[in-house]
Amino acid sequence: MSCLAISPIPLSILTLSYPQICEIHLAHHRSPATELDPDAYHIRGNFFVVILNALSAPEQSFIRSLQVNGFNLQLGLDLLIKLLILGILVFLGGEKFFWFWLFMRIVYGLGDIVFFRLVHHQKGKYGTYEIKFSSTIETWGERIFGKTVIQAAINHDVHHQNPGIAVHHLATARPYIMNFPSNES
């Protein structure tokens, strides 16, 4: 296993490794915004609870995964490596690292709200929806957060219909995927 599989960003010592994150993401795709969705805890419920869950999502996902899958040697090694990385960052960065880390947690929480609550809950109903931004917000969002992030949010419904499409192709694929007749009818 490579170090890249440990965690995308060490936001916490108690975070899942990349393979577990992928596993949860695939389970989310099978049952989005339902009780079977492992991400339902930060989609469903009142907005205040969703905010609290978004801010603690790395730790909650870790604990929930541990309850289902148990503890193993690889997870233990990943946790030790994360502890070492965070320890080194705290030692080298001190107070500056703390403020950077706090900002990253807040940004991660806001992203969590967008990528889970806003794309899976609209007008009191749960599902998977397109998000429409004004062109100004889309332009500034792409400048601040990057085109990939904004397009993934806007076209999240397309992503759920076909997760194999790269983010930069989702908008182009929209008319073909979202207007295609369902086989369920």
C-alpha cells in the first residue's frame, strides 16, 4: 500500500484511509440519501444537525466504519502514520499549523454540506439533484475552489447516474444521461 492510500488530507487522526472512503462512496451510490446510505448521517435531519455532522464527518465516518468492519493491522498502521504526520506538522508549524488546520476543517465541513446535503435534499425531499448557480457564482466558485469542485457540485445528479464519467465531462454528458428514457418505466 502506498502512502497516498492513507488519507487524502490528515484532517484528524481518526480518518479513514482512501480504500475505505471509496468503499463508503460506492455504498452511497447504491442507496443515496436513504437509511442504507452510510453517508445518511450528514444528509438527513434538520440543518443544524447536518452542520454539526459535516464538521465532524471524518471522525464519524471512521467510528461508523469501525463498528461495521472492525479493526485490523492495516488500519492500525494507517492511524500510526497519520499520528506521525500530524505530529510533525504540529511540531514544525505550531500555532500557524493550528490556524491552517482549523481553516481546512471548516472548508471541509462546508464542502461536505454542499456535496451531501445540498445535492441530496431539496424542497423537503431526499434524492440526487442538480444544483443551479448563477453564472457569477459559478465563475467565482471556479476561481476560488476550482472548476472540478464546482462542476462536480452542479452536475452531481449526472455523476450519480454514471459515476464513471470524469468531472470535466459531466456537463457535456448531462443532456445524454439525464434525458435518456429510464428502463424502469
